[in-house]
Amino acid sequence: MDDAGGLEGLRRTLEEHEKAYASLLDALDRLAAFRLPAEQLPEMHLQRERLNDLWERILPPASRGLSWGLPRIVWNVMEPALDRQRDFNSVLVQLLNGYFDETARLHSHLREVVGTLVRYLQRVLPLVDARDRMATALATTRAELVLESFDRRQESLARRLEGLLALRDRLETVSEEVRGLRDTLAAGAPPPAVAAAATRAADEADYSAFENRFRGRPEELRERLASYLALFEGLAPVVDLGCGRGEFLDLLKGRGIAARGVEASAHAAAECRARGLDVSEGDLVDFLRAQADGSLGGVFAAQVAEHLRPPALQALLREAHRTLRPGGLLALETVNPRSVIGLLEVFNRDLTHEKPLHPDTLSFLAAAAGFSDVRIEMRSPVEPAARLQPVPAEGLPAPAAAVINENVGRLNELIYAPQEYVLLARH
């Protein structure tokens, strides 16, 4: 049984017990209202007094028997019977007097017992309620103390974690600088080149560390980018603009699709070449300008377009169209500004982002650059559990629930829309 079913069963059981308690209390109230025999038969007291008075007068003392004028012989015959009758009446009257007295005391005691029981039961429920409230208050207080202690510990751990994350970021930055210098020294560059490389590595290290932290590790990116592979089947050669650490180039190479990349970061380009990838260091648009007309089957760029100023973006679209052969594909992945969470959590986090690109804007620019088949696909959906949940229909009028849930759907489309989209444009 789930928690909801268990609580509902307990609630029904409690209601049943409360009804039984109230019914019992009503029955006791009715029983406590019974009348004593002296109250039910007020003439009984007078009849008892009359009985005792008659007993005193029913038979005169034996010494007065002769004054009745009865013959002596008759009296001698009747006297034993009259004595026995007098003794019988005496015992009966005493028995009745004793029984009436004890019955009256018993009835009075019984009424007192029932009244006391009713008063006791009337006090039981408030007492139980008071104890329950006290227990609840104590439990709440204990829970609040535990939560307060937990919050303090959590805050302490959060401060320590922030310190560790800051240290990790700094170590990541230093590691990027060291790798850049090591690559330059390994190439046998002269001292001036080493100095220039050191400066460039220092400039690039911060952003490289930033990408490592927020964009994801290479294996995570490879897993996310793998869905693009099928789009470029049979379209070699493919160019990856802003290839970064070469994750997509690794995937293309593994699929047997000829590809090369261009990257502005000298360190990232050198790392790609060290893994056997064909990567050039330089400007993306300049790289495309150096390619012959219709020499490419595919152009790919993930999280690059939002880094470009409008003139550079327009130039990239024109050059991509010129260098792609008929049937070639341009795929540009970028942040979806129609998703509030994407805009706040993804776009705004990166200081190198220039301007968010609305899907309609990027589609228009692609068409203006000469692409005829342009479409948008949404990517990176938000987990359903993180979205606003519809209200249950139970307990609400149907029209109200429908309106509320329609608004919930609209908010989800606005706030929790997919965080990224890809422009797919065919030559």
C-alpha cells in the first residue's frame, strides 16, 4: 500500500472510532438520565409510611385482648394464630423497610457511578486531543531543531564545496596554461615564441577551464554530439567550425567520414593534432574563404554562432553556402532564446556570447545567404520532472482545472522549452 492509501485508511479508521465514541457517549447520557424509584413513584414513600402505621395499629397488645369482649375460649383459640400473624407481619415490614432503604442507596449510588462515567468519558477525548497536540508540537519542535542543525551543516558543507570548486577551477586554469607551454616547448620554438605562447596560453586558459567546467567533459560531449553523425553520412568532406577539443571530429573519424576542423584556440588545435586530427588554427570565416567553391559536403558548428558578431555570422553563412556542393548540409547548433531556462542558465553563463539568436532570425539569415531548404530542430529538452506539473482534476471544477492546466502548458513552453536548437540548411 502506498503512503496515500495508508493515510486514507487511517483517516477512515479514525472517523469510525470517533463515531463509535460519540454514539457510546450519547447512550451513556441517556442511561444517566434514569429516574429513581422514589422519583418514578412518589406515592411509594407515603404507602411505606402507611404500611408502618398500620403495622403499629393492626394488632393491639395481648393484654388488651379481653377488652374486646370476646369469649375466653375463642381468644384462647385465636391467640396463637394472631401471634404468628403479628410475627410474620413484623418480619415482612422490617424486610420491606430494609429493602427499600438499601434499594434507594443502591439506585443513588448507581446514578452517581453513571454520572461519573459520563463525566470521565467527556474528559477523555479532550485529554487525548491535548496530548496529541502536545506530542505534535514537541515533534515539530524536534524536527525544526534537527532541520536547523542540518541547515547549518549544509551551509558549512556548501562553503567548503564552494572553496573546493574554486580551487578546482584554478587548478584547471593552471593545467591549461601548463599544457599550452608544454606543447610550445615540445615543438622546439625559440624563446620569443615561447614567451608569446605563454601569454596566449594564459589568455586561453581561463576559457578552456570554463568549457571544461560547464560545457562538459569530452566523453559527455561525444555522447551528446553523436546524434548528428547520421546527417553527414555520404557528405564527406565535412568541416567542423570551432571544433574545440575535437569531439565531433573523433566521431566522424570513427564513422569513416573524412573531416577536418578549424579552431581559434592554439592550445585546443594543437591538442587535436596530437590525437591525429586534421585541425587548423585560425579564424573560422577566413578558413571558409580559403576553400574552393562546392568543395565541401558538410559544415558543422556547435555552440559557435552565438559567439559571432552579426557581420561575421552573415559572412559565415555566405561562405558556407559558397563552399558547399549541391545537396550539402549546414548544421549550426546554438542556444534557444525562446527557452527562459536556456537563456538564463546556458546563454548568460558564458561571457563570450555576443547575442542570442532567435530561430526565426537565424532561419532568415540562412535563406538570405542562399540556402533553399531551411528548418529548425529543437534539442536538449528539459527533464519532465523539472517542468511545472498540471493540477489534478479532482477537487476542482472541470473548467477551472482546464484553464489552469492550459496556462501550465503555456508556461512550460515558455520557461522550460528545449534549451538548444540546430539550424539545418541544405544547399
